[in-house]
Amino acid sequence: MAKALSKSQVAAEIAEKAGLTKKQAAEILEIVAQLAYKNAKNTFTLPGIGKLVLVNRKARLGRNPATGEQIQIPAKRVVKFRVAKAAKDAILGAK
């Protein structure tokens, strides 16, 4: 399996395709990341890729894998990423 692209590799690819410097492309990536962090509470969408959503999980009963003892897992808020249909179709191929 191929390795994932690093941030600098992504920035270099964006710079090449858009005719920017690598530094400018890296700044754009940083700005998009900061924007996503700031707006994740209200759902942040990257068009054609997916969206970040904040989800409330309910409290539930779980099991300690080492001892088998039942434990109460508290309710919590988590961040999830929902992949857009366009991205799924582009990666997996349309059905």
C-alpha cells in the first residue's frame, strides 16, 4: 500500500497545479485547516470532499477487554468526517 502524502507534498502538488509558490500553497492549507477548526461546530464543508460534523454520543454500557467487567461509558461530543458522494464515486467508481 502506498504511503499517504505529507503536508509538504500536498503543498508542492497544489503549488505546481495552481502556479503558486510552495510557501503560498502551504499557507492556503493552513488557512483552510484553521477555518475548519473554527467552524466545525456549525458543520464545515469542503466541496467535493466531505464535511466535518460535531456529533453527540449517548452514554452506554461497555466492557473492559482485559477483565470482562462491565463499565459505564459517559456521553461525549466527537468530531466526524462524512465523505461526499462525489469523492466516493471518484475513488471507488460510480455504481
